Amino acid sequence: MLPGRVAVISDIHGNSDALRAVLADIALQRVEALVNLGDHFSGPMDAGGTWEVLRDLDAVSIRGNHDRYLTTRAPDEMGQSDRAAHQMLPGAALDWLRDLPPVLLMGDVFLCHATAGDDETYLSHLPIRDGGVTLRDPSGIAGLLTGVEAGLILFGHTHLPVAMRLPDGRMLVNPGSVGCPGYNDSAPVPHVVHTGTPDACYAVIERVGPGWRVEHRHVPYDASRMAGAARAAGREGWARAVESGWYSE
């Protein structure tokens, strides 16, 4: 079971400077535990430096979809962002990813990267073709959580900070993305996601009676080194996203 006050991070995507900024802020929050919801390295920035931080971090961690791609696909079968990260990572980092569970139940709290059943479907939002995303209706969200009876569901994947309560009383929290505030994707339809802030995002959750208080925290940091790494790799969209919170090619 999780203790009473917990920091929740997700979707670092190889942004080591954002991760360090978030961990420095977490150190001031008097938390009793740290939960990490996956997608640790994929991207053109600093997967190796991110591993140097994560390997000594005391956190409960699960695997994201890009973590799975990094450990199950050959490099020539990977997407551009996964392949870039794979080239920067030592074998120990890949071994660590392989050992992470895809979901985890900790008492009354359920941890998943995307949904209960898979690591690619958006839980709280629906992609719009050649657009952004829109909020799912509650029945659609509940359908993706079949079999999950926990009162609190922690998830990531969309990079969008979320705190919502379903009609049945279950609480859903997405901490947002530590290191990737905007991106494009082609599945299930072409779409773009923007958080609208370049800050590194995470959440602090605290037990209050039978429920949870949620605080989303946005941490400013100097993104110039990460943007430079993205540009050096030919990934202008990534550079603009970490600088502004808005993705554009």
C-alpha cells in the first residue's frame, strides 16, 4: 500500500535536465514515496544521462509502451525516437526496463502507463484525426478500466495533467510529463498533443480521509541543453516542444 503522501512522475522521455529539476522540487515536498509511470528514455535528448539519474533512484516504477519497444524490437524496427534512445543506453538500462511490470496494484491504488489492458490506448482522452485530443466520456473511460476496483488509478501516456473522478467514485490522476510537453503521433489517427507549458510536470498526492488530495506541480527549468540535443539530432519538433510546450515541425 502506498503511504500518505506520494510524488508521481511519468513520461521523462530522456529529458535528464527536466528530471533533475523535478527531483529537486520533490525533495522539498516531504513525500514518503515516489511512483514512476514509465516511458523513461525514448527521444533524441539524453537517454544516457537520464539512466544515470534513474539507476540510483528509490522509486516504484512500471513500464511504458516505449520502454516495451526498446526491449522487444530490433533497432532497425524501432521508430526514430526509440532508436535514438537505444543508441545512448547501456545494456544495464535495457535489463532494468525488461524487469519492470506493465501494471501494479498497491493496496487501493492501481498503477498503469496507459490503461489497464494495454500500454498504447489513451485513457482519459480521444485523439481527433489531424487535430488534438478531446475528453472521453465517463463510460468510455470506465470501459478501459474493466476489472480495476482500486479507488485511485495513476496513469500517464498522454502527457496531459489530469485529476478527475468517475461517477462510480474512482479517482484518476495523470501527473503530466516530466520531459516531453508536446508531441505528434500517427496512431490510432494522426494527431498532436500540446500541454502548453515548457515546465516539467509531476503531481503530489496525499491521503485525506477516504480520498486523495491532488496537486499538479509545474517546475520551470532551463531547457536549452535538451532543445540543443534535439536540434542536433534533426528533431526540431522536439526542440520547440521542450522550449515552449507546443509541438510543431
